Amino acid sequence: MRRPEDLLARCYVDSPDDIDLEVIAFEAGLQVRDRAMTGCEASLVGVGNRGIVTVTTGISPERRRFSIAHEIGHWEQHHGQSFSCRVEERALDKVEKSKEREADDYASSLMMPRDMFKEAIKARKSGVSLALISDLGAAFKVSFPAAAIRFAELSGEPVVLIFNGVGDGRWWSARSRRVPEHLWLKRQVESDSYASDLLLAGAATTKNQGKMPAELWFESITEDRFEVQEHSIRFSEGVYTLLHLTDEELLEERMSAKRAWRYRE
């Protein structure tokens, strides 16, 4: 398997503008084509050292780029197999889910290279904000959630990204390594949060931010002692919330095993 960094180096990528995924796919031995598809967003079929990536029409440029990068990830890591990706997740068994996650991670590293992304954050010299995430997404030609997840991974800031789907109960989260594992997130959206306002407001309001009590978001915090900075933004699929944990005491606090287990239940 070639690492994403190896493919980028072979294609002389020195800046985000150089990340041409069709060129990178060609270097990997893949031809990219667009065709209307149902049931999946992209497919990969290969024979020997050559393969074809087919991407469905009618998706956003950012989604198309990610689909290509995702299939390159499959090609490099799961050689000799064919894939039809982005089917309904419930249809995937555990092994297939693992392979999809591996391809996602490879795609992220290919589209937002670690050192390049960290340098882009440093160059902007700004704090945690929705504007910063949007700026990074535009620079690397990726979606807002993709940029936000990568920011949580690489920025060094204590942040948590939470998604709440509109009307379908979908929920997922990603967190920085600086956020302690014992801070368990609540699955329900508290009515006093900005995220709740955006879920109820529909298209009338698209974003909001400000300080919020930490206990609105974390199961393991009951005392009215800590605050977090909430940055919430609504897209058609749902509301994304970036929580910035600015209280050092909250980050350093540790709970006893008994207390932690009680809140986990």
C-alpha cells in the first residue's frame, strides 16, 4: 500500500491547489468517469494494476472529490476487491464498515494532508470559529464537516464536533485528543442550546454561537461550574455544533471510577 503522502509526492503536490484527485487517481492506476447511478455514489472495479472509478452525477463538487479520494483509498488498501460505496450504512456488516472507515481516513489524508492542513491553520492565526472551518474547507475544496473533523484531529484545540440530523434522529460526534474520554456527550439536544434553536428555526436562522453551560452537552457534568463555547451551524441535512472547551479546569478534572460508571449508565 502506498501512503497518501507518497501519492501526493509523486504528483508534485505542494499546496492545496495542487491536489487534483483525477491526476492522483491516474497516478494510482485509476480512470475516473461520471455516470448516473442509483443506490451508491461511487464504485470501483479493477483488474490487475488498472481500475475504473465511477462517480454518480448530480452531487456537489466537494462530494465528487471525496468520492474519488475514497475509492483511491480502497484501491490502495483493499487491492483486488470491488466496491459500491455510500450505500445505506445499515446494510453494511462489521467488516465492510471497517473498510469504509479505512477508505474515509485515507481520503481525508489525501485531500487534507496533515502537515499542509496544520500549516493552513497556523497561517490563519485565528481562534476556533465557524468562519475558520469554512475558510479551511474552501482552501482544500472539502465540505464543512470534512474540514471540521480534520480540524478536531489536527488543530491541537480541545474541541468536539457533533451532528444532529433534521427529522431523522441521526447523530454522530468526533473529538480532539485533548478532550477527556470521561466527558460523555448527551445524545439529546437540550432546549437551551443554540443547536436546538437552529433545529427548530428551519431555514430562518443558519448559525449561532456563544458561551453555554457545559452540562447542556455533557452527561458527566452536573455542577454549574464550567462553560463551553458553542458554535452551531445549520445545513440542509442537519445542525453541526463545534464545542470549544476553554476551561482548563474542566479539561484537567478527573472523576472517580464509581462516579464515571454511574454517569455512563
